[in-house]
Amino acid sequence: MSLEARGVVAGYRRKPPVLTDVSISVPAGTIVGLSGPSGTGKTTLARVLALLDAPRAGTVTIDDQVATGTRFAVQGDLRGSVAMLFQSPRASTDPRLTLRSIIAQPAEVARRPVDVEGVAARVGLTPDLLTRRPYQVSDGQLQRACLARALAQEPRYLICDEATAMLDAATTATLVRLVEAEVAAQGVGVLLISHDEELLAACCSQVSALADLRRAPVQR
Amino acid sequence: MSLRVENLTVRLPLPNGSVVHAASDVSLDVPRGTITALVGESGCGKSILASAVMDQLPAGARRSGSITVTTPQGALDVFAGEPFRGLHAALVPQSAATHLTPVRTARSQLDETITTLGSPRTSDELAVRVGLDPSALDCYPHELSGGMAQRVAVAGALAGDPSVIVADEPTASLDRALTDRVLGLLRECADDGAAVLLITHDLASLVRTGVADRLAVMYASRLMETGPAAEVFDDPWHDYTRDLLGALPSRGLHPLPGSPPQLTDLPDDCVYFLRRPETRQSGGPTALVQVGDRSYRTLREVA
């Protein structure tokens, strides 16, 4: 039971690939850390693993099942099995929606029932916040809502892409503890991407540097 | 060549009738040649202090107290209306990449700053001072990395050889290597004689680099504790400082209970007891108690 990338090559449009032959495994029920400086392809790998972007070569496997497409073209039983928490909660929420609608949206799109109050309580959002819009809450509260949105999809795997980089130390600690609680309670597998190596060391069972996951392309 | 904030209180009235308590009776000294770091959670009122020092408070703000910049020519009241921005006190903004004008090169913006201030410096000279290759100045802001753009912003702040430099979250969303470079740059500015006020929520970098000489901890518009940074990190005297430091990954990643308070319509005294009821330093009239070169907020003794 794991989320795996094998031999992934990926990059932007026609430019040379930023990822060449990268492999990583995120076992269910664990937190795996991924570190590396800015601009080395951490987010590209996250988007490939979340089935948002297709790799040029290589495969993404979810619980031993190879993903055959991206986004809505993913086969039905894998769709929604990987959720993502982005760096900027402001950039990843619709400013016109209330937090309640933001949290419910992915489940509604998938026509699944969703217990917004229950999942909001799990991430420590009080009910009075659910009627507010993003500009009426802090970054920390909005990132909690984004975590609730991710959990409402009942994902098997969660990818946190620098999800705490914009948050202060106190809010970071709160968010990381919430993610740990979900790992323990639901057996979710988490890939935690951060340039904060102290943070990764404090909460991950295993930490990889992106540079170490990469093999040089075979010379012909 | 120093910055002195005395009993600064800032209130921002909102259209709906409520009032934001942005700063409450804040007093802070930043002597020349030193870095004072002002830390606290997001939304505690740190940045409003930067706006106040630059006399750029939002329109309609009510303020009392004073802010004085001491320059080689004498003391200067920042609220007196004399031009001082860039010349005597300069701001390094958060997220320089969005602060720079996107349609002009870094060089043309630096040159304009130099001309406006009547500074004898050249843009190449400033670039070298902040560790940038002068050729990088011919780039447009979107062609620069976050760390390079931040260094352009520091170069702009240095153009007028200011006595006081205020840096508002200068390392937000930079990775560790770039953070260390920007903090190192501020350290050099202080070593050259400037008084630097560093506003940041990135405690981990402060602990790691030891760049700050003094630390001031803010919670819900009030200072909770001040003192030499190394001593406060080793032995915090206020419960809030201890809680904040305990949240660091290197110190156990302990979350604080609850959420940071909204600053709208705060009561007239410290509200930390609402967050941590067991504290014995909040929950009534409080005052900052000075002990040697440190101070901390605690309940006022009833005579």
C-alpha cells in the first residue's frame, strides 16, 4: 500500500525536463519528507504524484494500480485518491465562496455526501468561521480550511507542497500536528515537501533530498 | 543614529464602527549598530509598527506616542511632516518581487531612487554592496529570483545611507540559503552603523543564525517581552515567549492552544489568558517590568 513514482521524467512544455528518472515511495500511514532548494522540481514532482500533470516518461502507481491519465481522465477508482495542500491558501481558494462551500466543493463535484461540520471540527475550525469568506480569515485559518477540503475527499494520500512556508511557527506546529493525527487515525500516507529541514526531521519517518532521488539520464 | 518608539498606540477605525487595536503602548529602542527583531504570530500588529516608523499609517488611523529617528544631524520626529523616507529611515519591504514595478528594470528603479534622494551612490556600487552582479540590474523583476529581488530592495533601502533600516518580513518564502544571505546583509548594515528593526515571524531563522542582538515579542498589539536575543531564546520569562519558542520544530513542535486573537475591539488589557488560561502573567491589569536589560509583561501588583 503506497503512492509511488517510478522513473518519472517531467518538466515544462518544450524545455529540458526538471525531473529525470526520479523514483519515490510514500507508504500508507506514514509521513515522508522531501527537501531541496527552490527551483529544483519539488512542485513538479508533487503535481505528477497528485495526478495533475502527466509525466513524459515513467509511471505513478497508487496501491499497486498504475494511473492511466491525469485530472478527470484518471480511472474512476483512483480519482480523488490523492489530495494536495498548496503553499498559498489565498491562491488556492475562490475568494467569492464561503469556507463551507470551499470545503464541500470537491466532494460535491464528485457527487459524494460530505460532512462539512465534522471535517471542520477535525481541523479545529469553529462553526462561526464556516460562513466567512477567505478575506475574513487569517492565512492560518484558511490553510486549515484547505486541509479540511483535502480531507473531505477522503484521500488515501495527501501531498503538502510547502504548505507551511507562509505560516508562522505556531500555526505551522498546529497544522503539522493535525496532519499527524490524520495519518494515525485514517492511515493516510503523506508526502511533506518543505525547504525547512528541521521541520521535516521533527515529523517525518523518512526524509529524502530531491537531488538523491534523481539519476543522471543514461548517455547513449 | 538610532530609532526610539515611545508609548505608541495605533487604532484603526473600520467602516462598520469597530476599531482595530494595531499597537498598544509600544515602547522600543533600536540603538545604532544593532539589530532588534520584532517577532510574533501573523496578525499581531508587527507590520503596523513598520508603517508607523515610515509615517505610512493607513488614512484615518488614530495614534498617540512618538517615534524619533536620531541622525548625525540631530533628532527627527517622523510624524512632523519633514521628508525623511529613504534618507534617514528606509524600508525593506516584504516580497520585493511584487514591490518592484514590473515594467521597469531593477536598474532604472534604483537610479530613480538615487536621483530622488540626491545620493552620491551609483546603482552598480549598491549592487556590489548587496552581493549582486551589476549585470543583474538590467533584468526586469520577473527575471530575478526571489532572493535577487530581495537584494535589489535592500540596495534601494541603502541608497540614501539611512540611519534606520526597517525590514518587514524580508525573508518570507525564501529558502534557507537565501534567508541566511538576506539576514547576513542586514547584519552588515548594522555593523556599518545603522539601527535595524527586523520584523519577522520566522523565529527558526533567528535562532539558527543568531543575527539579532535584541528581541521584542509581540502578542495582540502589545509587547510581551524584550531583551538580548540569546538570553530570551535560552530562558524566556513570559509564558507566551515560551509557547512561541516551543512551537519550533527544533523545540518539539508544540502547537499553541486556540488561534491568534483578532485585533478588532480588543479589551484594554493583555488578552493572553484567553488563549492559555493557566498563565499567571495575564488576566488583569498588566505592565512591563524592567529587570536589568530585559523586560516582561506580568500582572500589576496590587498595593
